[in-house]
Amino acid sequence: MNAKQAARYSRQLILPEVGTEGQSALLNSSVSVVGCGATGSMILNLLARAGVGELTIIDRDFIELTNLQRQVLFDEGDLEQPKALVAADKVRRANSDVVIHAVVKDLNPNNAEAILGQQDLIVDGTDNMETRFLVNDVCAKHEVRWVYCGAVGTHGMVMPIVPHITPCFRCFLPDIPPQGVLQTCDIAGVLNTTTAIMASIATTEALRILLGKSAPDDTQLIIYDAWEQTLQKMSVYKNPSCPCCAHSNFEFLDAKKGDMVTTLCGRDAVQVTPARESAIKLNELAGNLDRVGSVKHNEYTLLFKDPHTGYEMTLFRDGRAIIRGTRDLEAAKSIYARYVAK
């Protein structure tokens, strides 16, 4: 540790929970944060400021006005920009010594192992269960530790997961609940202090794991309600019949690989992800689409409004698109095929 680092982390170095040895461990750690929304952006910010040496942020989305109420890394000048790229830039300004990788992709069975399989730790900043089950599969298969974190309304939950030692996510929640059962921020709303608190708890759990200070033999789900100011801990136990950690059945990771068309959680939108990435020349496509409808584009995304249906399409450079204004998978595929697919 050099003199600059010793000065930057001086308040952590005097903590008995961290110390010089612990800080060195953090500086040599690599962590991925999946999702850069309200919890993910806060987690990324805190990990960088704590001195985790290498951080990867994976997010498929772009910044919208509704995000600014709780996603503290972003401001009005960042609207319509990819979250991962903006977040990486903001965090570099806070700690230029940290190596930060921004991945503007949808995490899916086609790429999850390549992106996440070699990390020391993964922290959950996502907003949907399907991605969490996929992360759980990758972590179980590659023996990567991770921290589950979720928040909606005024409450949230956090649970640390260490393969072969603690229960996995499917021990806690065996299957994805049916649509409409779980609340989403778009339906139930979310208090911005809730996401900040849950992100702080999740980051603390991540630091404890990286520092070897966690006690995984007694895994507990942390449940906090920011409005009522109540905190509960619920013990979670390994399921000897768990399809994932007991039987190595990675059904979410081994799902059929190909073009993926999925509705986005709590949003009137559908995501279309091609099986193979293809570099899209956004400026050229914008010139073609300008003759058809309303187009705006920058270096990273293209926003197009179809005059016939009223649907809006946000296209990313890797060929992925989000179609807003519909939850009809076939309609979204049709829009994509009409204006993007060759």
C-alpha cells in the first residue's frame, strides 16, 4: 500500500474490523455488481470508495427521468445514457485508483459465465428474479460468493451466499414466483432511503466476505423496513434436495440459448436480445430511420419512435433493443425485425 492509499483509507485502517491487512485484501479483490439501479449504483459507489481494487458493473438499461428519485450516481445531464457507462465514469472521479469495467449488456445464459465466472464476489443490484436465479446458477457452478439484495416499497432483504457452505438462493426461494405475485417498484413504488439502506447493508456483507469476517455457518436473511424502522433476521437452511446446490441442476444457466424476447419487470416494455452480438452502426441506421419516424441517437444508443404503432425502440450498439409501449412479445419481435434485423 502506497502513501496515497494509506491517506485515502486512513479511517478504515484504524478500524479493527479492517486494518492494514484487510485493506490490502480489498485492494486485491475483484467484485461484479449486477445491475446499476438504485441499489446497484449505491453498492458500486461504496465499494469503490472502500478501496475494492477491481469493479465490474453490468447493466442493460439507460437512464430515465424516473430513476433520478433514487439512483444517486445520476443527474439530469445523464438522461438517455447507458447506466453502466455513466456510473463507471462517476465512480472513477471518486477513486481513480480503482479499475472499473462497464458492461452494457443484458446478463443472460449466453454470456453469464464469461462475465461473472472469474470474480471474487458478486453483489446483486438487479430488479428481477430471473437474473438472480441465473446469477445463483453461475455462482454455484463456479464457486463464486455473492450477496442477494432486493428493495421495493419501504422494505428490503439481503442475504450472503457462499457456495458449499451456506444455502444458495434456491434453498431460500425454490422457484420464481408467478407474474403478479411479487411487488415491483413501478407498481408499489419505492422510498429512496430504503434502497440506500439496503445497498449499505449489502455492501457491508460484501466487505465482510472479502475480509473473511462473515459467519456463513449461520446464514440469515436480513429484512429491514425503513418506514417502520424495524429489522428482522430469519435463519435460512440448506435444502438437501435443492436442484441447484445439491444436485448441480443449473436450469437457468442451461436454458435454451438463442434470440431472447422478454418482458421487463414492472414496465410496459419488451427486450429483444439477439443470440449473437452484432456491432450496429447507430449513425448509419439513424440516417435510414430518419426517413421513417422520429430518431435521436448518441454514441451508445438510438431512440426511434415508430409512427405506425407509437412504440418506442431504444437500440444499443450490440444489437439489443428495448421496445416500449407494449408487453406483446410478437409485436416487439415484429418491430425489431422491421427496422433492425437483416
